[in-house]
Amino acid sequence: MNIRKRRALTLELLETQGEVSVADLSRRAGVSEMTVRRDLKALEGRGALIRLHGRAVAPVSRSYEPPFDVRVESASFAKQQIGAACADMIVEGETVVLDVGTTTLEVARALKGRRNITVLTPSLPIANVLAEEPGIRLMLTGGVLRPGERSLVGDLAAGSFREFRFDTVVLGVGGIDIEDGLTEYNLDDARVKRAAIEIARRIIVAADATKLGRVAFARICPIDRVDILVTDEGAPADAVASLTDAGVEVRLA
């Protein structure tokens, strides 16, 4: 297993289990424990985990957000499938807000080649993906740049939505929970997401299965504001049933 796949496996196990042992990672990845320790040291240096004796644990704070480049490696195949499924719901002539995040970045990639679509985004990575697409009218919110995350936040970002009415917003979230609704790690990002929700007719949440049942620091909105959740087949059946009972249409990519 190559280094990218090993580290993605580590992050996925931490998201689902909360901790993982060096021995278990060595067995799953088919590499030496020394190689695993080097991987864990590198991931710890990027803020993705905490190393303890013989194991690694996930950071516990609800305000902790793994770095963007770390999240890109986590559940990458599921995010690609979710991105394609979300893009399939966007039709010619539609106006769309694409939120920041690694899953919404996959939505942007799946929209390449489409025509007659307007996209507004506070995400520089998404803007980079769509900047040269002749069939997509690309708009940026403006605002203050969050280093590392490369999202635009602040009064300019939140205020830019007031002038528009969009058909759809595709949101990335830190967590989705029946009781706590949609939540995000960062207060500034949550504020921009709330502003986007207010000007869209349809709210689609793009979230891999690890986000279900998770609660992050800053509340975005209650669950009844969500029209569609697009997640992957790893989503727990009980969580899907609870969301469906709450009136959310759940689609498994």
C-alpha cells in the first residue's frame, strides 16, 4: 500500500474508531511498524492526530478542524462518488452556490465540461478548478482569506449573498446530527454557510458517512432546513433512517 493510501486509511480509522494501534495499521497496510510510526509522526505534524505509546488518537475538541490537505486524503473515493452524484442533480441553466470543503471540491470537478451554469463560491480551490470552464459563469464572494483552508470569510463574504437568489446551495459540513443539525468547526465559515442558505431554494448537503452523527463547534442550521443529503454507502442504516424520518431525502452515492 502506497503512502497516500496508508495515510488515508489511518485517517478513516481515526474518524470511525477514535484511535488506532500501530500494530493494527501495520497489519492492515502490509508495512512495518517503523513505516507506520513515520506516517503517524508526519500526520501529527500536520495536526491530524495525537501520538501515544503504540497508538494514535483523534483530536477530541469540537473546534478542531483537520487541515485541508489532510482532509483531501480522507475518504477520497467516497467524496468523488458524492461529488458526481451532486453534480448529476444540477441542470443546465441552474444557479448554484458551491460551499468550501474537500467534498464540494469534488462536486466542482464533476461539473467540468458542463454548460450554462452559474457558480458562486467562497472557495479558492473550487475557483481554480472552474476558472477556465467556458460553459460556467464563475463568481467569487470576496472576503478575507483563511490561510490553509483557502476559504473566503468575513463581512464581505457573508454580505455578498444578499444581492442574489440562487437555485441551489451545495454545503460541506463538519457534522450532521438529528438533534444539533448542521455544524461546522470554524465560526467564520459557519457564518458564511448560514448566509448562503438564506438565498437558495434548495439545500443539498454533501457529506461522507463519517460526518453522520458528528457534532462540531459552530451551529449552521437545524436539520429541517436540509432538502437532500448525499452521502456514501458506508452511512449507518439507523442514521439514514433517522434523517429520513426527519424529512431529509438521503441519497447514497
